[in-house]
Amino acid sequence: MPEGSCLAEKAQTMGAMKKILILHGWAYEAIQWEPLVKRLKESGHDAVILKIPGLTEKIDRPWNIDDYVSWLHKYVEREKNKVILLGHSNGGRISLAYAVKHPEHIDALILVDSAGIYHNEMSIRTKRAVFNALAKMGKKFTKSESLRRILYKLTHEQDYVNASVNSRETMKNVITVDLSTQMPSIKIPTLIIWGENDTTTPISDGMIMHKLIPNAKMVIIKQARHSPQFTHVAQVGDAIVTFIQS
């Protein structure tokens, strides 16, 4: 019998099958998640990738973090049982905000290279100033390939540069959110997975979350960067399954 089938049978026998809602990061497609989703399903868990408004789903206005919490709550309320939230990068920020407001609906929280720690270093302040200037330029920017190249070099944020006006305003709204003061209130089981060489959300952020969230567990993926769930599928998948079934 294949290994995946054995794991699935074991999970079902133990009554441990869980519904995992995946909140992807700031990206415009979710196809890269498929290998991890397959691994989780083979382990007996129901993993579903949500379409994030402003990214893999269109929005007609800029959103803020409260909008995302309300949107997520509609999904979670449909479930008969508690769910597990798995959030990467900005998806982790949304998951954290939801866990603070609606912990009674969550069985566990899994954060992968999550956003949610506010930074105010000079480089970040410069990036925000560029974002603000860019927002004012509106369509003039989106029509100019040369301007897009310049802004990408200045900010190193290709996803922002390629975003629609509503999505850019949404990113501006959420990147200033600091959830660190609320993390000590999160009492649900939490797993923090981090790429050792992440330069987007540094591993120091993961260490802060590990310290602030009571009884959180942390797994560091060696030689991985910001998206270990894509580059180290087996390690991330095994860490998640072990955490869920422990």
C-alpha cells in the first residue's frame, strides 16, 4: 500500500482528519500550493486553498485587515467543526488577526514565514514613501513599463508593482498592521514554520512570534527562503502532519 494511503488510513482510524483552510501570500495564483495540498490530503486531511480577495479574487475597493477577518469568518462559519488555519506571509497576517478575534472557531494555527510584525526601519519607511507616491500616480504608472522597472528596483516588490490600484491600496493598508501586542492572547495550538534564509519576513520575526504566542512550536527549514512550502514540500508537510496528529 502506498505511503500516502497508509497515512490517510491511519488519520481516519484515529479520528484525526482535519479541515485545513490555506491562506496564500501576496501572489496572483495558487498553483504552487498543489504539491503540499496533495501531501496533506494523502495524510488524511482536507486541505483547501482559499481565493484571497485582491489577489486570486477581484475586489472593487481597497480592503483593510478587518475586511479580511470578516471575509474569512464567512468561510469558517460554514464549517460544522473547528478548522485549522494555515497562513503564509500576508495569509499568516490574516490568520493571526482572525485567531485573535475568533479563537473559538479554530482548532490550530499554522504560520509559514508569516507577516504581522511591524517594521519601521529606514528601508521600510522608504518603501512606504515610494508606495504612497505610486498610488498617487495611478494609471500613469500602470501604463509605463519603464516606471514599473524603476519601482521594482527601488522596492524589490514585484507583486506590488504588478498589482491593480485596489490591490496596491490594500497592501498599503495591511503592511502597517502590527499584531505583536495581541499575540500573547492567542491560546490555541500554534505551529510556526520558517525558512532559515528568508529575506522577506526575516527569521527574527518568527522568533518574536515564537516568544510571544504561548506554547507555540517552531520548525526552521534549513536553506529555505520565504516559501519553504514550495521548495521543501516534504519537510513542511511532515512538520504540519506531525503537529496536527500530536
